[in-house]
Amino acid sequence: MKKTTVVSLVAVVLAISCFGVVASAKEYLSGIEWAEPEMVDPGTAQKAPADAVVLFDGTDMSQFNGADKWIVADGAVTAGPGAVQSKAEFGDCQLHIEWATATEVKGDGQGRSNSGVFLMGKYEVQVLDSYENRTYFDGQCGAIYKQHPPLVNVCRKPGEWQSYDIIWKAPRFDGDGKLLSPAFITILHNGVLIQNHFQLEGDTPYTRAPEYKAHGERGPISLQFHGNPVRYRNIWVREVKELENRRIHEPKIR
Ligand code: MG
């Protein structure tokens, strides 16, 4: 018998036996009945997903308090005196926000295009021009301020538009104000992972160590004014809810 014929025969026998295994394979059943994931139009780079709360679409700052001196022009808003806080409040959420540091480079370290995105009005993700501008690493762009530097520095040049996509798991407190579970944050900066499910030590002040102080289940998205004309655009938030499910039987093989 030719060598090629033998190889073909072996292949046929193997295929038949594999098919037999597949035909009699047992299936694992978790025993959990899941709600069907909802259909959501994902939008585009310019358009938010259908289930998002749009906080700023380039036209006005009516979804924020304290924005009297923030100037809207050309589809963006420039930070002005006073922090702004979203009127809507959020717990666990996904936040998309685009921003640009000043085109004209002024100052250095913390003084160059400093701003910040605050989850629940308390937990700051630093916004800073960290393109060829060194400062303390846990205070550079993309840091959880005074807690954790970004894993990499993916800042674009001054004046160029950049993005944060933030996944936020809010802290939980019991009725007596005791911390039940800390906050966690994941951040993509310009599409690159810079914070990977980082566990926050508490809030992010300049003058003391981080600590958790009990607060409600929801809080505003707040943007900092630090004296620099940082611009923002295309801001939207999606609430994150777990899928409903129920156990209908113990895990089993059938
Ligand atoms: Mg800041």
C-alpha cells in the first residue's frame, strides 16, 4: 500500500472516531437562567450609544451646574472659573469624555493644562499635559490623583484631541457608613489601557491621605478648573447594571 493511501485511511478513521465523540458529547449546564442582553445601537465615534446619557454634545452645558464661565464654541467647551458638576448622578458607570490640552504650551509640571475628571464628584482622574512634561508620577495625566500613576503615558501633543473611556465601580457603604467594598476603576486613554481595575484607597485630595467617607449610591461627574484653558467635548455616560438572572438548578452535565 502506498504511503499516501495509508495516511488517508488513518485520517478517515480519526475523523470518524472524532465525530463519534462529538455526537455523544455531554453538555455542561450552569443552571443559571439569564435575562436576554438588550439590543443597543452602539453609535459612532461622534454619536453616543443609544442607552447613554449625553452630558455634552458640543452645543450647550445645560446638563451641568456651575458652567456660567465655561465657554462653548466650535463644538467644544473651554474650562473656566469654577468646577462644573453634572446635574445627573451616577453610580457604577461607563464614561466617555474627550479633551484637549492648550495648544499654546504654558507652565510646567502641574501647571500645564491641569484639569480633572471626578467620579461621584470625589475621585479624580488627572487631566494634564504630560507630553514631554514631567511631574510626580501619581499626579501625571491619567493618574488616580496621589494614588496610582497610569501604566503608560499615551498623551498626545498639546492641542490634539484625546479620550478617556472609564469603567467605574462605585464604593459601597452600609447603613452605619462602614465601607463594604472599595471603588474600582479601569481606564483606556486614547484607546490604551492605563488603569487596570485599580482599587482606590479613598478620595483624592491634595492635602491629606486618601480616605473613604460614606456617601450616597450616586454622585455627579465633575470637571475641574485649575486655571488652565483645557477643552472638553463629546461627554456621555452609561449606567452599568448587572444582567438579571436566577438559578433554576444546580450545575450539571447532561
Ligand atoms: Mg487636576
